[in-house]
Amino acid sequence: MDLRTALFLIGVAVFIAVLATIAVRSYRRASASSDRSWERLLERLAVVDRQSIAEVALDIVDEFGVRRTDRASATLEGSEIWKMLGGLEGVEALAANSTVLVDLAFYVQRWYPEAVVLAEQLRKSAREIEWHVDRLRAARQNGKLEAAFTEYAQRAAVVYYLMTKRLVVLYQHANFQLLADLERVL
């Protein structure tokens, strides 16, 4: 083997080593970024009383979102709903969390393309919650927050409750390893 061939082979080997190093670094960076973005999403969730939200929601719908018509439905008073949800600030936290739920659905879409349908449904639900919050803010400005709170806050709680249930089902169908983390925070 002559000197030219040896130098050429050394050059090719160095080039392949550099490419392999770049690929490994990119892979590690993408993995770390993916984990960090998951952690950031979970950190964005405001702490809410899940049990109270479920109780407020299940007062008027069943666990599938079907309107209840039995005698035991719609029994919570406005003051009880206010206390259980944490007032207007609590409902605003639900609205903020609903956008995070949408982001969590889009996060799954990276590995489970079918998630796009649910992500769009969750986006519409988040807009509905925002609409209820806007009605409550307008009622506060008009001095009628107490009268409007029962209807709009309870409906926002129903939508939020159903969003969380749908998101958990999505993560179950995707067989996503982060389901335990999600269930812990929802």
C-alpha cells in the first residue's frame, strides 16, 4: 500500500468518526431535550384540587360526560362550587391548565400520530373553558359574579374534567411510558 492510499483511508476513518460523534451528540441532545420539555409541560400545570373538580363536574354529568337527569343531579350550591373550585382564580387556573393539556396531547403526537384528532378536540375544549372564564370576568365587572358563577364555573369544571379523562385514555392507547407521571399530576 502506498502513502497516498494510507492517507486517504486515514482521512475517511477520521471523517466517519466525526460523523459518528456528531450523530451521538445529536441523539443525546434530542433525548435530553425531549425529557426537559416533558418536565416543563408538567411544571406548567397549576395545582388544582382534582377531587373537587370531579365532584363539581359529576354533579351534572356522568363520567362519560352525559348530562345527568336523576334527582341527585345539580345539587351543589353556588357557594359550594365557589369554595370547591377556589373562586374565579381557581377557574382561571383550569383555563391555564387546559392549554397545557392540549400541549401534552401534541407531545404524544410525536410518537403516536393518531393523537392529532384528540389534540384538536382538546384545543376546542380549552377554548370553551376560556369562553366560560370570559363570561365570569364580564359578570365580575358587572357585579353579577355570584349569580353567574354556578353556571359558568361548573361547566368549565365539566369540560376540564372530561379533558383530563380523554388525555389519560390517549396516553393509555399510545402505551406511553410517561402515563404514570401524567396520572400523578392530573
